[in-house]
Amino acid sequence: MKFFLLSHKILLSSYFCVVCGYLNLYLSLSEVQRLLGLHAELFYIRKGVINDYALNFVVLIPSNVDSLHFTWETLTPGQQVHYSLQVYTSNPVALPPPKFNISDFGVIPNSVQTFQITLPCSGIVEAEVMITIKMNITFSPENVTTLTFQRKKVCLELVKSTTYISMDSVPQFTNSANIFYIAVCCAILLILILAFVVISYYIKDNKTRRTTENGSGPTTSTTTFLAALPRSSVNASSYGSFRRMPSYSLIDERSKDLQDKITELSVQRCRVRLSSIILEGTFGKIYHGSYTTEEGNEETVIVKTVTDHASEVQISLLLQEGMSMYALNHKNILSILRVSVEEHMAPFLLYPYKNYTNLKLFLQKCKVSSEGVHHTLTTQEVVDMALQIIQAMQYLHKKHLLHKDLAARNCLVDDKLNVLVADNALSRDLFPSDYHCLGDNENRPVKWLAIESLLHKSFSPSSDVWSFGVLLWELTTLAQQPYVEIDPFEMAAYLKDGYRLAQPINCPDELFAVMAYCWAMSAEERPNFTQLHVCLQEFYAQLTRYV
């Protein structure tokens, strides 16, 4: 399996003492943010104590980063600490020898200073280059400590022209008359091309008119105009009156099965009562409400609906996505309960309610705020929630259903941390920052999608596994935005280059390893949900053994 993982960890337990005197050597806050995307400093030596774990960690350098910065200082005023530097690369063709902006040997400064190492890729070949930096620190002739830093740099091949022209073979047009004649020839050639196009169009138009006058067919201009318009433009006159017909008639006529499901779950609007708004977007709303059954019992429900100015497409999408969990019966899946579709009214989608909260909003409330900590999640609770989501996905895949949008925003959680996987109806409207349009007129959860789904819109159980890995990352980071520093248009190239999400702070290695397996480049190399369940169940058992 070939993939590269960014991670960051500072372990005090891995320190051991240095006898070379007091010295600080570290990556600054801005440097760690630039390389690893974390808001922290990474110390290699703190007050003369070496962080062995940090030294053994290989940092991946993205292709767009061409320099490294180290910050250092000695803490022994009046006493000189000498250093010497050496650097090696595994592929000098892809990466010529890096350069320091300080001398190869000298004295470590007594004040905080930063030195730089430049990493100029040649652009000749594409490669992953191992960089080894060796630093000898001399406090006395008997006290010499060698530190080794390892980096892996991604070098890309520059786009080159396939034709090489020697400047010696190019005629030198130093005479202005020659330049004038060339410009005139180009202008004449352009005029001839335009004239040819105009004549061809004129001849074709005359033929069309003669055909029309003879009554042999419709005019070409009318036919072309209608064919070029989008269907919504041709039927624009019906937009203002679409409320007069039942909303489910807006669904494509081929979706007869969907219409049958809506008819089966349909209830009268008078049986539904709205109470308070839970979430509200531009076109969608989610309410607390109640529903009166045929037996006269009142049930508390969640109601998804749209505003009065929602378009036909948005209404149709609400119904299609809301019915994706139709007739599913699992303790960790929120299946639709009822549908209310009546003329002149927005459709209502009813779901059972038992003090549920949106999982993403719940995780965000767990962060420390001015009001204090809402809830402190333990690793054991995170793994238990992940296991519940896995069980829901096992059930879905057993039913030959794909979720295609598995994320914290599409899950619910109650006060006992019971998790339910829900559909993605209204998610684009309620969580707009999680969806992006890449020029294809389709809002997609770009940063949750597997590489094949992003590139080819190909979905499978393995693509759901990839999304689960991102969801697990959300659980451990309390719903941080994944790949927050990456432009959505650059995501495909970023993933193809082997980059993945960084290991969250305080995330156990065992849990991050599960995420890493979910993000394997090849779909065949990713585990299925049954394998994930076995793996996390064993880890959960280890956690509970010590509680």
C-alpha cells in the first residue's frame, strides 16, 4: 500500500538528557503550521533534553514547499557551543544538494535565531527524495552529540515543450520591413478564413429557407434554439405555478418506484404540527414537531421541509434524498417515518425523534468555549460511536445500498451517545461550507470523497469506507474542517500526490492507523466495514480493560 501520512506528536516520555549543555532546537509555530497544519511548536531539544520521538519522525515536505526553517539558541551565556552541518539527498537528479543560509560549521547563537535550508527541485524527473540532515553539536572535545533529521520531499516534473528550437536556427528579423510583410500576410490569411466561413453559412441558410418555404419541415433556427436551451428554460412559464400540483409530480417520470414509496408513507397535513426550528438554511428548514397516528397517538418527530421560494429542483432533491433510507430497520439508522405532500404546500418529511442532536454540531459544542466544556469525549466513547456507525454501514451494504455522503453532519446523536446514520437531505443547504461545486453544476462533499469518486464520480462500498475514515477524523478532532488549507479544486491533485489528513493531537496511533487504511489509494486495498468492526472492537476491548 502506497500512501504518505502527515502526523505530529510531542511525547515528553520519550525525552532523554543531553550532556552537551543547555540548548533549544525546534520548529516554530509558523513552521509547524506550514508543514503539518498544526497550531503547535515541535521541539527537538528543549533545555538540553532531546525529544527522541520527534527526531525519528520523517516529515513529508509538499511539492510547493521549497525551504525548511529551524529555530535554535544556546542557554549557556559566555560559553560557546559549536556545530557542524551536513546534508544528503537520495536522488541528486530530482533534488540537487540543498543549501544552508548559514555556514557549514560555526557557533550556535546565544539568542533565538532561525536558519534556513533551501530545497530546490530540478524539475527534470518526478520523485520522492529522502533528505538526511546531520548536525554535530560540540560542547567540549569529549562531549559531541550527533542529531539526524529526516525529511521526504515530493519533487514534480516540470511541463516541458516537446519541440526544442535552437535560437541559432531562427531567422533574425531585425528589418522592420520584414516584420510588416509578415503581419500583412497573417491579416490576409485571417480575412480569407472569415470570408469562407461567412459564405458557407450563407449557402446553408439559403438552403434552409428554401426547404421551409416548400413546407418540407420546421425552420432550422427554431429547432436549434429549442435544442440549445436547458429544459428548465423551455418550461420557464410553469415555474410560477408549480405549487398547484403535488410536489412528487416534479420527480422524473422514470422514478415510479419513488412515487410509490411516497404514496405509501403519505399522511394528511392536518396530522402534522410544527413547534420550533432546529436548523435553518437558505432554502431548507428542520423543525421539532408532532404527528398524530391513525390510532390517535401523538409522536414527537423531526420535520424536514423547504421554504416557499425553494425551486423545483430543490424540492425534488429533498424528496429523493429523504427517501433513500426508506423501509430500513436498524437501531443505528434514522429511517423516514412519514411524508406529507399536498397541493400549494411545501412537502414535509417526518422522522422519529428521541432527543437527537446533529453529530457535527454536538462535536463542535464539545470544544472549550467561554461557557466551558459542553462534554469531554474520551477515546473509549469515540471508538464506541465509530463502532455504531460501522454497524449501520454494514447493514446498508448488506441491503446493497451506498450512502455516498457519510459525514458527521449526516449523523445524529442523543444524550447517551447513541449514534444514528441519517440521509443527506438538506445537508447542502444547512452545511454549505462542506460542499463545493467544481464547475460541473453539482455541489459535492469534495473533502469527504474517495479519490475515485472525486475524479470519476465512481461510488462503491470502498468509497463509503474512505468517507468513514474522514468521519472518524471528525470524531477525534471535534468536527474540525478536513483539509482546511487546501483549495477544493486542488483536492484531486493533493490526494493523487499521496497526501492525507494529519494525525490529530491526542489521537492514539491505533485509531489513526484505522483512518490511514481507509484512505488507501486503491479501493481494493481498503478494508471493508466488517474488517473495520473487528479491528475497532479489539481496540475497544483494550481500552475497557484498563477502565
